[in-house]
Amino acid sequence: MTDRKTVLVLCSGNACRSQMGEAILNHELAGQVHAISAGTHPQPEVAAGAIAALKLLGLATDGLYPKELSEVMAQHIDLVVSVCDKANESCPVFPGAVQRIHVGFHDPHGEALASFIQVRDDIRQRLVPAVRHALGLA
């Protein structure tokens, strides 16, 4: 049994990209990664388009909710992935030697479901391999 690595997916609003990233990483890298998400300025709720896009793939959405960064700062984090430029620019310093990468994605908030699906697919294509590489996972 391997130790799962904790990956924080960070965005400004924690309503779209970071939520989809959390769900996708937990699905695609199950057993290797425990993904969590947070926002530097979280929205009141997860965007309906993000939930719908995830459900179309049969991915779990239970328990997804916008979180303040302070809610996760006390957890041991192995990798921080910023998925929007604002979060990348304002990413706080984490205790210890926490590895950081940036993989930016378009913000579909307020757009049609097709835009959420496109961003979801982009996250699957680029974020999963980036996290695998950063953590040295097979």
C-alpha cells in the first residue's frame, strides 16, 4: 500500500476549475492522490455547470463546496496546483517545503454548459499528467 499524496487545487473562486480539478484528480488518480480544493476568494457555491459537467462523466460531486484557503492550511499538503492566474499570483507561502506548479485554465463561470465541458476535458488532458509528473507517479 502506498501513501497517498495530498494535492491542493487552488483557484480564486473555488467554484469551477478547482472543484473540477479536485473531482477529476480523485477519480483519475484514486489510491495515489487525495485532492482537495480551496479558493483565495471563494464563491458562495459551486457553479451548476461544473457539477453538471462532472456528472456527465459519472464523477462524484458529493461533498464539493467552496472552501477558504484557511480551511486547508493546517493539512499536510504535498503539492499545490494553481489553476488560475489570480491564485498563482497571490498564492500564499505554505509551511515546509511544499512543491508548487501552475496549470492555468479558462474560467467558464457564467458561460454555457459546453464551456464547462471543454474546461473539464482540458483539466483531464493537462492537469492529471502534470500532477503525475510533479509527484513522480506512474
